[in-house]
Amino acid sequence: MKLKHLFLAPVLAFTLAGPAAAEKLSLGTISKYLNSLVTAEGAFTQINDDGTISTGRIYIKRPGKIRFEYDPPEETLVLASANAVAIFDPKTNQGPETYALNRTPLSIILARNVDLGKAGMVTGHNYDGTATIITAQDPEHPEYGNIQLKFTGNPVELRQWVINDDAGSSTTVVLGDMQEGVSIPNRLFDIARNTRQRGGR
């Protein structure tokens, strides 16, 4: 699976579940929420570049860790851990394709300290009547792409993101109801361990 299949497709309009925000959330409020988000688990739906839909389960453990388990028949696995992103293709027993996490916009929400007020990081801050939409990039490396984040309020929740990568592709990921503060073992994010379990070298 190529990197673009994780970080793909046009921004689509979704009706977001959960309570609507009364007004646009501030950058400080959203930064505080992301920094308080230590662990989360739930279902996700991904809109792929060709218009197909993938589903699966997501595990987040901040800072720096995320796991996408794709449902059959796809059964792809994507891990971020130890400053790397690894993509496991179920059709091969080779080791995963790996990329530096800091070269993907996903690193912004997995950072130890999220500061959306940092100069040059936020390039868009809008409210669509339902959600606050933040467009953010690494101000030191805008060429790596950007991430669009959708948040509802009361309480603040991350509902969706769109990653536009350095290859010009985008991926939309819509989150289902997320359980926060759950216990998630580090082994789920261990790239070497998962490589061995999948028979890769």
C-alpha cells in the first residue's frame, strides 16, 4: 500500500455526529484539547482517492503513536511509532514500507506539545455552522503538506481530518464515537513486533 493510500482524496462534506458547537472554537481551546488527548480508540471510515471507502479501527496514543487496523478484505495495517510510519501490505510477506513521521502532516496532532498558535502553523480557521475547521502545516516544512481538522464543541471532540500530502494526494478520515482515556498497550504500535507477527523480514 503506497503512502498516498493512507493520506488521500478530496474533502467531502459530512454530517458530523455529536452535539454542534455554538460558535467557532479558539486555537487555544483546540490545542488544549489535543494536548489532553492521551489515548483514544474507535471506528473510522476512510474515503480513498478513487472514491472507494475503507473502514477499520483506530488507536491513538499520544505523543507519537497511532494504529489503523483496516477491515477485511483489505486487512492493511498502518502504524506510527518511534518517529516512523509503517504501512503493512497484506498481499506480501515483505517488511513494511516506512516513512519518517515528521514528513507527514499527521505529526502535528501526534506531537508532544500541540501549539496551533505557533506562527505559520495555522493557515485556515473557519466555522461551517456545525464544526470548527482548522488547516495546519509544519511552518518549517510547509512542503510536507497540511492537515484539515474538524472539531465539534460542548465537549470538544475531533470528528474528522483530511491530510493533503507532499505528493498532492489527500485522504479523508471520519471518526466514529471515540473512547478516550482507555488503556492501550504499546505493543500495538511496535513496528518491529508487528513485522515479525506478519512474517516480514
